Amino acid sequence: MNRVPVVAGQFYPDRAKELRQMIAGYLPGEEAESALAVVSPHAGYVFSGAIAGATFAKVKVPETVVILGPNHRGLGRSAAVYAAGSWETPLGKTPVDTEIAARVLQKCPGAEADDVAHSQEHSLEVQLPFIQYLNPQARIVPICLGHVSLKHLLQFGEALGEIIAGAGQDILLVASTDMTHYEPGSQAREKDMSAIERILDLDPEGLYQTVRDRGITMCGVLPTVVMMSAAKRLGASEACLVRYGNSGEVTGDQNQVVRYAGLIIR
């Protein structure tokens, strides 16, 4: 099945030439290095594209990318894997890595093949043009996460790490998330930094607890916990914050902002 774009023309341009030009403008001239994982925002490109671009520019995009995103709409299964077919954007079609997807379905607790959860979800889609631009030959494994307990998130991540460790190829993990939503800029920053510190400490349990206990509206905390658990299984040794910002830097209004962060784990 070919998954057609649902937010092209809204979150990012729906014309290939314009989209390429926009992405190129967001990619600084950095020397890319291998990485285990990235955290990348998923708002409209005018708000968060520069942060996503600064992050992706620093990593080599291999032939397979596992994209983990939150389920904003509550459709479909709680751990939904888009197991076959392709995803389309104005830059073309990207096939699903069916071999890795099949292993996820077999080995990751709670994983189910489900296209419905992905049908209207933007958080994974907006990552794809950056992947396509940087490696047109890449394949993807899209995973959409809804209501999953911390225990099962950690188990899912550990199993995903096992799969990647045994794959015999480089695989990049992408956790799609925005940070605090619709709070004053300074207040949102203070809360977000407490969550970002847990990512920098490579502490998935601490991230989950901090977000829950402080009421941080980090919509992609679940995929980020899974990504971190997988990265730890793969021997992650460090994380770095590439860039952090908010929507008020574009709109000029710091009263009610959405904040974004780009991080890399190696």
C-alpha cells in the first residue's frame, strides 16, 4: 500500500522544487557523522524546519531509518507498524524496509501491523522529506505509538535495539517530538530543559517520569523513550543538544509558544 502525504501543502510545500529549496536552506554545511539516533521536531517547517535541518545535517542517513512518532489522533493500534508498501511525499516514494519491519512485528512486544494509525498522523510524515533529500535510496520503518506503559516502552526499545544490533547494517533511529505546547516562553524553556537533561543523561525512565511528574506537554515522549532504550542497548555513549527554539521566534509572540529541540545520540 502506498501511503500518500496528508500534510503536504500545510506543514511543508507540496511542490517538489519548492520543498527541495526549503530543505536545502535548512541544512547548514556540516560534516555528517554516523549516529545511532536523533530527536527531531514535527511542526510546520516554517516553525521547526531549521531545527530539524540542523540536526539531520550532522548525521549520515543510512539505507534504513526507523521513524518513531506519537499517535496524535488516537487511531489504530497502540504500537502500530507500517509493515509494507511505500510512503510518498512531493520528493517521491520511499519503500518500507519489509525485512526489518517483519522483525519488529516478531520480536517487539505489542507491535502490530496497522496502517490506520498512520493514515492521518503527521509526526512521521514530516521527517521523511529530510530523509529523502539526504539519502534518496533510504528505506523506512514507520512506527506510531499510542498508549503504552513505561515497562512495555522499555521492552519494545530493548527488542528494537536487539534487532538493529543483529541486522548487519547501519540503521538510524528517529524519534519525532515537539516539546512544551502553548505556555509562556520562559516557563516552557525551564520545563523542557529538565526533560532534555534526561535525554542528555541517556535516561529513558527518568525522561518518562520527569515529563509525567512535571506535566510537560512533550507529545513524543513515548517514541523518545523507546528510541533511548534501543540506543542504550546499542551501546550509546553520549547525547548532544544541537538546537532548541520556539514558535515565538517566528511569530514574535512569546506568550503562548510551542518549543522544539533537535538532539543526536551516538
